[in-house]
Amino acid sequence: MRHRIIVLGAGYTGAFAAGRLARRLRREDVAITLVNAEPDFVERVRMHQLAVGQDLRSRPFSGMFAGTGVELRLAKVTGVDVDRKTVAVAGADGAEELGYDTLVYALGSGWNAQGVPGTAEHAFEIAGRPGALRLRERLARLDAGQTVVVVGGGLTGLEAATEIAETRPDLDVALAARGGLGDWLSSKGREHLRKVVGRLGITVYEHAAVTGVEADRVATADGRAIPAAVTVWTAGFAVHPIAKATALEVTGAGQIVVDGTMRSVSHPDVYAVGDAAMVMGPGDKPLRMSCASGVPTAWQAVDAIAARLTGGKLPNVPIRYFNQCISLGRKEGLIQYVTADDRVVRAALTGRLAAVYKELVCKGAAWGVANPTFGLPMRRRRVTRERVAAGSAVAASA
């Protein structure tokens, strides 16, 4: 029997991991299965563009993984039993149970209503394609002069508010931020952000913690009622809940606790990558949920899996940050440079050049998923017989 590797989730990290595994290990030795509910790759960093009516390039997995040996299983993950080493899925053919020898958990995260009353009933989200398409349909029906309130002053909120304002200048776009506008940025970054927001006519409510969402307004902690024909909620992400329901060691937020190779500290046959993992970065600070964190964790996990299966050297590449990339519509951008542990420095790139930079980053991330070895030749290594035999023994006893 071949060593069975199952990858759960085909976002940036899961799809990258599956492709890199296929290009690192001999297909005679391993069986790689990628489980995902949708048949094509979703560029999550572009959901604000999809929401305003822009058409995104179709990237079907059937073409992306053609000839690699990766088996795509279109199904929703409904459960994981890490003691029995099985995954429960539900697809077109009904419920099924898949066995694994090594599991790569990349189910990522979704939107987080933060427990604010009315959010789930009345707010729109852009954490995934279904939410972005729902918002797209609603925005298309808005008349001129109606108000769209974006809740959340982080990167997603800034990108959503500026994209909507640029595409629909006939709407009254507002941004409600818990803190000051771009208060984590350098002075140059804040100045440019305020300039763009002002030019786009976005009303900013600073230090406005939203405490309730209704069909036509949002309420803030200081007693304000902000009119809103549409409320877009971007105030944080929540990890997929399945990991928390398993025997895996997880944080209070449900992230899987891993070591430096992305291996679960409680179950060594499980690796977690991307938003699903609690990864410590430079300065012993947890990596933030982002594509910038996710892809390097997938790279680290795959190379560690390959090393352990083939008797190679374990990777020891520190994961660090370089910048925060923010699109401010299609014509403006902001690249805030940061230290390795994600603290901002004075330097920032702004304007049209920054917009081009951000677009290249987005295109590069999608290209990297389809080309997980970055176009460089890579020799598929043979899995040692001892590893295959160990996996077969476990499967036979299950």
C-alpha cells in the first residue's frame, strides 16, 4: 500500500501543499487526496473585487492538478477522527469515510460575527465566494444615494470600502473602525490612506465599536446610530470549527497547536497550515491570519513531511514578514513595510505604483498555487519502505 496523504481544504495553503507534495514525492509511493467542496480555486484576496461586480479568472482544479497524481475529492468535510485516522466527508455520492496516514489540515477560516447582535441576520460578508456573490447581488440593486457601511478598519475593511466607493461613486460609503483610521500604519501610510479615503468620499467613523446591526442601521457603543442600507462585516475571522471538535490540542480560538515544522504537538501524523494553525513567528509572536503567513507554513509542512518520509533533512526556515499590502481600489495602493515580527517601519510605498505592486502580489500568489515549485525542477524522492510499511500496518489495524 502507498502512504496515504489527505489534504483538507484547497485554499491558498491547501492547494499549494497538495501540489508541492505531488512534486516532491514519487506517486508510486504516495496517494495524495485533496478534499474541497468547490471544483475551482478561489482567490480569497480578491473577494472585494468580486463583490463589486468584477469577473475573476476561472481556475479549475482539474486543470491545475492535471498529470500531478493528486486526486481531487469534491466533498464537504464533516468530521475528523484523529485517533482512528479517518476523515468524514459528504459529497455527491453521500457520506463517506476516508483513511489517512498523514493529514494536512488546511480548512482555514471564515467570517467572525464576534457575537454582535443582528450581524448574522443583517450583515454581508466577503470571507468567501458565496458571501461575496450575495453582496454583489445586493449592491447591484442599490439606488444612488443609499448608504453602505463597512464595519472593520483592518486590511479587509479598507479594501472593501475603497473598492465599493471607487466602483459605485453614486453610493454613500462609510467605514466604522474600532480604533483610529489606519492607526497601526506609519505616519506616511496613515497620511496616504486618509488622502485616498477623502478623495473617494468615504465617511469614516473612528473609535466606533459596533454593538448591534439592524436591517437599516448599525449601533455603536457611544450611542450613535449609523444609517445603512447595506452593512458589510469585516471585523475579524474565525477558524473552521472542526478542529476544536477533535482530540487535537487546540487554542481557545480553535487553532491547532503545532511545532516549527507545522506538525501537531499532540498527534504527529497531523500537520496544520494557514489560518488553522497556531504558529509562533519571530519574537515568539503568533503569525496573523493571512495569505502572507499561510503559504510559507504550507511550504514548511510539505518539506517536513517529505523529509520524514524519505529520511531527508528537516527544514529550518524561519517564517517572517516583509510588508502589508493593501489595495485601495484599482488605482491606488499602500505597501507598508514591516519588521520580521510584523511591526511597521517608517517606509511605505503609495499611489499607483503600490497598486501595481499589490496586483503583482495577488497574481503571484495564484501562480504559486498552480506552480508550487515556482517553476524550478524538483526531483521526486522515494519514500522509504519502512515508512510505507508503517502506514500499511496502521491501515490494516483500523
